[in-house]
Amino acid sequence: MSAEKDRLRMLPKVGDLLDSQQWAPLLQCYRRELVKGLLEQVLDEQRRKILEGGHGVVEPENLLQLVTGALESLSDIGPRPVLNATGVIIHTNLGRAPLTGAARQAALSAAGYCNLEIDLATGMRGSRHDHVEELLCRLTGAPAAMVVNNNAAGVMLALCSVAGGGEAVISRGQLVEIGGSFRVPDVMAQSGVSLREVGTTNKTYIDDYRQAVNEGTTALVRVHPSNFRVVGFQQEVDLAQLVELAHSHQLPLIDDLGSGTLVDLSPWGIDEPTVQQSVDAGADLVCFSGDKLLGGPQCGVVVGEKKWIDKLRKHALARVLRCDKLTLASLAATLAFYLKPDGWKEVPVLAMLTEPLEQVEQRARQLATALGGLPVAVSLEEGQSPVGGGALPLYELETRVVAIDSGRQTEKLAAKLRNRRPSLIARIQDDRLLLDVRTLADTEIQAAAQAVTAAVEVLFGE
């Protein structure tokens, strides 16, 4: 116990350290109260270690090092670029859709002062929706459009605005849960809408909807199952039938597409309804994500009939859920690609989804060759990868992976790659590290090879 007391007495006082010449450079870079708070935290931790029988750090120079490290870590927080070698194109944990170069530049240009809510022609106040509404209307065929901060917000705003206080009819098989335990029934409840379930989990007919409509019904709702599929013995109602039923009762039909795509991807074996198909079928409000199959920034897009969109814009929640200038700028730049013939092929998400396997294999061979001289087993193999992001649940991409067998060092190797600059994120399968090059651009192969080489050399040099 005396040894512990001696170590505790050796801990310097906070004031003495902060007033010393040794700490002066640090206080020139950071606020004194911030440095003091971290120093006190470090000293408390050392006291705890000493009392538990540990050695504890008591030397002033080592304490300075600990505090400096903590301050540098604090300054280094926030999202930073990573190399995505998981093969998951719409990776929620990695920021979902990577933006086009034009979208990134547009966000940067809008970061200063910009014409967010001013009509430059008249000098009068304008609407932030004007920056994307005409683009969205031209591309989807809808009469009106608006953007909010994500698709869940769009669905909630639509329900609040046109169905709040009444009863919304929805198929029992469409009461889905998306990421983060976000459930459609909860959204409807928070929107002030009573839920009227019809049909069964696997089968719903138009008569189920017809029998459910009553004087208290304020909307019919369809939710596309973007993150799962019901297969086998199943039946769902065609959207056009639902629209006809809704309109015969002067009710709006709200169609939540989830991911949403502006491109028919069926030639690539991807069966996903387009936004244009929903609009053509007569859906009054169509909600979809901007950062999934559209390939833009995180936002929710709502397109549809002007009288219903006007209701959304006038609702109090519209201001709460609105997007900022950076989102609108990058969304507009993304949408501009869809104006060109095959311009969508320049959008990274869609380019990766439809890239020929031969090109993927070429990149994989390039990476495997670059890693050939390392003291690990490197092989080029076939693989499958999900699209991710709650999109296309039954569709897996054929891909090529570079497999690294580091002899029971896989977890350590993956950790070293994550903690590099830039970080490299890969998959682990059967105790091997798999680098899926479908999500690595041509320009990233060299950086990925350098990251793996450096991590392996450090790992086997320890």
C-alpha cells in the first residue's frame, strides 16, 4: 500500500503542469480549459490504475504525450474517406451512394453563399425546391416534386399532410421494418394515421382493400418491399388497380418505393419498379430515396400531383424535414446525368451495378499481381456480393475477389487496414480477407495495393 501511496504522491498538480514551459506549445494550439479538462481526465485514469495495483503514468513528459494524443484524436473526428473493398455497393455504414465528381463539386460550390432562396432574375425571395423540382418533374413525368432529408421523412410528411387524423389502408404484407428498427406501423402512428391492415402476410386481393374503405379512410398506401421479398405462394395487388380504387373514392394513393430508380434495370436481371412506372400508373404521391439506386446524396424525394405536393409544402413538418443547400446542389448535379442518353451510366452506383464482369476481373488481376510478393497466400477467386442499403434483396452480383490468407492473422490484418489513411474496409470469410474490387475504382487499385502491402509488412514485422 505504501508503494501505491508513493506513486500517487508523484502525480503532478494540474496547475503546475499547465504553467510549465513544457506545456506552453500545447496551450498555444488548444484552449486552456480544454487542455485542463483532458489532463484532469488523464490524471484520474492514472490514479485508478495505481489504486488497482498498476503502474500508472506519473512522469510529466508522458502525461503531456497522453493529453496531446487525446487532443489530436479529438481534432480528427468526423467522416473521412475510405476504400470500399467489401463489394457492397450501397453500403449504409460507408455512406451509401458515392457521389459523382460533378455532385461533389456542386456541393463544394454551394458551400459558400449561393442562390438557395433567391430568384436571381427578379431579386425576390425564391424557393429552395426550385433547384430540383423541374428536373424531377421532367425525369419522372410527375406534375410536382419536393425533397426532404430522407425517404422515411417523405413518407411521414405525406401521411401527415394528406391522411392525418384518418385511416390509411395498407396490405399486412407491406408492414415492413427498415434499418434501425424503423417500422412502417410506427411511422403511420406518429403521423396521426390509424392503420387498417388488409389481407394476409403473403396474399392480398383488391377486394380486401375495397371492403376496408369506409367514411374514415383518408388514403390508400402501398409500400414496396425494397429490403425483402415474399416468394412462393403469394399474391399482391397491381398498383393500377389500387389507384383506380382510391380515385373512385376520391382518396390519394401514396406509393412508397423505398430505394427508387429512374432507370429500367431489367436488362441486367434486376427487377425493380421505376419511379416513372408509379407515376404513369397514377399514384398521387410517390416517395423514394435519393441516396440508394438514384445515386445521389441522402434525401427523400416526393413526386406527384400538385394539389397533394402543395399540401406537403404547407405542412409544419416541411420546414423541420427540409434539405440544406449542399444536399440540393449535389442532388441537382446527380439528376443532370439522367438528362443525357445513357448519362446514368456515369452515376457510380449504377455503373457498378451494370459493369461487365470482364472489367471487374481485370481490376482483380491487377490487384492480385500487385500483392504477389507478400508473405501471405493471395488468390483470385469468384464471388457473390449483395447490393446492400436495403435494396434488391434477392439480387447478388457475380464478382471477383482477391483472397488473402494470412494464417490466423485475418482479424489483425483487417484492423490494421481499417486504421490506415486511407482506411480500407474488406470482407472476412472463412478466416480469410476478401477484397472485392467491384466497389474499387480503377484509380483506387494502386492505393488498395499499397495499403495491404504496408499493413502486411507491419503485421509480419511485429
